[in-house]
Amino acid sequence: MCNPDVRMWRGCAGLLVAALGAPLDGGGRVGISVPLLHEEDGTLHHSLRRESRVTRALGEAVIGNRRAGRFPLWSELVTDPAAYRRATVADWATGALMALSRECLDACGAWDESFFLYSEETEYCLRAGDRGFATRLEPAAEAVHLGGDSQVSPRLWTLLTLNRVRLYGRRHGPAATTAFRAAVLLRETSRAALGRPASRAAARALASPTALRATPGP
């Protein structure tokens, strides 16, 4: 899959496809390969992620996801530069550009369309991992991602935030989900206090008792 705001460097697609099916030392194989992504200005886009946990949501709320990203316990975001210089297996990755093996598609089925725009790639990577298909960065494959609307649009950021909590709830029990939602709310509230309109909108939505019953469109 490839978003319309991605520009692949020469040879990127071939490298991603060639990486599929490679066996992993710990068992399983590569079912999803992703490229090294750059922002439009050429800086590295941190595209690798760890699975959501309450401690990671709290770490991001207290010290910020980029600083916390250096510590696996405290952030979903992988910021270690070394992780982007080698073939790194991640729990999931930004879905701007992905190659999926035929075996992975057959085992996992279709993407979950109940997650509109955001979290569908997260859910799919985690589902693939449950079935023994890893998501792995292929650093020799490079592309530019021109996106970023979710970072500035209150509506899209709210959708992303709600879907993140909804997905967590599908994979964990009610008590853990309540704790995770509270941690995410703390993060958005703290960002709202710093004057971020998108976080203000997300915090309002998270505080609503009916927010997670359905996923709104943009």
C-alpha cells in the first residue's frame, strides 16, 4: 500500500518486496516491510512504533514522546538513530508505504475498515505479529512522506487519538483500557495547556463518555 503523499526513491519498491518472507532469528518471518521515510525537508521521519501500553502513554504524557522514545518502557515512538540504520523489527510502523507478503495477506485477511484513516495499519501490523509475520524496516529502501495533516488538524488528531484508545480496548480488558484512556487524556490535556488546539479537541473528545462508541469521519 502507498499513500498519495509518498514519493519513492529509485529502487524502493523492489527492495521492499525483496525483503518479504525473510526468516527471523527468533522465529517467524517478515510479512510487512517498510522503508526509511524522510520528511519533505530531508530529515528522518520516525516511523517505527512499539505496541501501546499504559506505561508508554504515561511516559509520553510526562516527558514527551520524542524524549521518552529512547526508552522502550516509556514511549511507543522509536527514536534511537541506530534503529533506522539497520533492518529493525517493530511492533508496527507508519502506514504511509508498506509492502505485504502474499502469505501475510492470506493469513490475516482484509484490513479492518472500522478504523477510519488512523490505526488501521497499527491493527494490521499487530494482527500480523500475532500470526508470526513481523513488520521490519528495510533501510536501503527510502521515500519521502509529504503528509502530516493529523498533526495540525484538530478533527484528524481527535480521530487518531480516539482510534488509538479503541484499538487498545480491543486487545485488553476494561480496567487496562480505562487506565490507558486516562494516560492518553493526561497527555492531550497537558498539550492543550501549552496551547495546542488539536490536543484541546482530542481531550474534549476523550473526556466524553460516548466518545469511543463510534468512529466519526473527518
